[in-house]
Amino acid sequence: MNLYDAVERNCFFTLTRKIIGNVLFLISPAVLLCLFVVYYMAGMQQQTLPAEARVLLDEMLLVIWGLWVLQYLLRCFRSFYAPPLSSSD
């Protein structure tokens, strides 16, 4: 537990830092996936493709970017928005 305590004391000693650390941890898989897809699609664009295939590839890349931005915004919204607890009065 010494390593955990040292990291906790030195890096995450405030609530704001803990929240930011958790949010970054939750969003990082989506960011890595997006970077992988964009890297893969960019590699495909470098190949010599027929014009029709290049148009379809560009449209697919645009859709992927749009979906990624949408899910990123939804994750950010969900991370910072906590609905009020319903009272059972």
C-alpha cells in the first residue's frame, strides 16, 4: 500500500484532481480507439484505390469522426452530470 499512498498523496490529494483523473481514465479507451481507426483509415487512403472506393473511404472516415465526436461529447456530459437522487418520501 505504500506505492498507492505515495501516489495518492502526491498526485490526487484534492477532489478535483481525483475527478479529472477518473474522467481521463474513462475517456482514454475511446480516444485510443479513435486514434487507431483514424491511423488505419489514413493508411488505407495512401494506397492506390479507384475513385469510387476513395469517395466511399472518405465518407466512412467522416462518419467515424462524427460518431466519435458524438460519443465523446456524451461521455463528457455523462461524466460531469450526475442526476439528482430521487427521494422516496
